[in-house]
Amino acid sequence: MLDKGALDQKQLEQIAVAARLLRRGGIVAFPTETVYGLGADATNTDAVQKVYTIKQRPADHPLIVHIGHMAQLDIWALEIPEAARLLARHFWPGPLTLILKRSAHIPDCVTGGQDTVGLRIPAHPVALELLNMIGPDKAIAAPSANRYGRISPTAAVHVRNTLSNKIDMILDGGTCNIGLESTIVSFENDAVFLLRPGGISVSAIESVLSKPVISYKNRKTAVRVPGAIPSHYAPATPLQLFHLPELVQTAIKLAAQNLRVAVITWSDAGMSQFNVPYIQHVKMSSDPVRYGQQLYAVLHQQDQAAIDYILMETPPELPAWLAISDRLQRASQAYL
């Protein structure tokens, strides 16, 4: 599971420092394949409370608990359905979070007072070695390493720009290779529910289970999970979504008022119409995997620029774009 050969001696020494900090109640930002996490010892209530304070996160908004080995699943969860074990065996380490009945090892503050907990094994050598070094009796509770409701970080510089003076250490593991948060699923009787789309597609999960996954929209009593509030993942700069024709019209109208506009598209049509003053055009990939890898970095870049509005082309209504559409819909809610 863990490829220590991917880490050099300096990285191993830095990870060892981070592990000691965590065991002493410190807060460490660390890389995963999805986004950077803001980590605390999941068994240390004081440390977990620090995470909530640093992020300015509501106390009832649960954290995901990261574990290092499949064998630890039974330490942190109870009454694990066979479907959950099947998905864990197939997708872990990887960007899939399982909502399961929590064990007594997990304090209320981690779960927002719920009797369930989100668990996953991250697929990043730095994260896995960190989990290995803190020991088999520990796990890391970690939301994304950003202010609550803002853009998730996919590089160490994103964390430094917002939280560096509030945390004990940032482990730099390069750019996250997926760039979107994990998929979250829950289990009820024989049904599996999608609570948040993410790095693992619904079709991939359904292929493993040999049955459909039910949308959270069709569940009467949804479990509270990270990133599920209507307004989330938002830049400080107002962001709005448009289909291309309306996007062009809106951008030109704003530019005519001497407002600086970032226009972010994935399609090729209408490119020449953005060659006017006050409009900065960013062409994203039309491949959803590559688009997802780029998304948060591009939003961070535009948020740091002197821009008045970010206008984005609405993603295609296709299953492969589900997680991207979810993030952009939530990112735009604050400005509707």
C-alpha cells in the first residue's frame, strides 16, 4: 500500500516531525490525492476543536477521519455492511469516503454529534506515511485546509496563503493529482446512497456493487456530510455560471462598465469575442478529469488577481461532470 521509495530522506524527516506534532495535539496541513487536509489527532478533542476554530467551521459539520490500513476499519467503525467492505477493498487507498456507524474511539466533535463517521484511506505517499508514523492507535480527522466555505487547496501554497500563521506545519507533497474532494456514500439496509459526488464516479461504484447507487436527493433523512451545504467551495470574488451565449453577453456588458472579468470556459466556441479590454479568458480542458485537476488552482489564481467577477461556462450535463457541476453550483450560490 505504501511506497516509501516515492519519498526521499528529507520528506521522511519532515513527516516524522509532523507525526510528533499531531501526537502532541498540533495541527498539520498535509497532501492527499484529492485536496490538502487540515489534520488533527482524531482522538484528541482539544486538537479537533482547534481545527473547527481555524476553519471557522460550524460545530455540527462533521470531519472525515483518515486511516492508514484496511485493518483499522474495524477499530473506527461498527456494524460495517458487506457493501462497504467491498467498496473499501476495491477503491482504497483512494478518493472514496464511507459513512459508517462510529466506534467509541471517535469523539462527538469529530462527527458533529452524529452516530456515524466518514472514513477513508488517502492515496498519497506523504499522507500514508504520516498515518503510518502516528501509529496504529491513531487516525487523522481532517477537513480541507482552507477557510470554511472557501476554495479547497490543491497545493501547499494555497494553504500558506490563507492559514500558515494559524497552524503548526504544512507538509508539501506537491500538487494534488485529482483536485476534487472524495466521493461520499452511506449505507442503509441494502441501499447505497451518494451523499457527495467526487473523485470516484457513480458508475465505477455501481460496477463494483452490481446495483444502482441512489442519489442523496432521493433520501428522506440525509446524514450531514462535508461540503453538502448550498454555498461552498466559493472564491471571495463573485462567481457566476452561464451557458456560453449568455456568458459572452454578460462578460461584454461588465467589461463595458470597466469591470475586470475573468471568463473561464471549457468549449472552443466564441473565443474571439473575449478579445476585448477588461476580459481575461481562461480556457480549461474539455476533459472532465483534467478539468477537475485544474479547477481549484485556477479559481485560487483568479481570486488572487485584481478581478471583479469570475464568469464560468456551465459544465456539460453528463455523468462524468457530476462532481464538477456540484462544486460550481455551490461556489456560485453565494452570489445569486
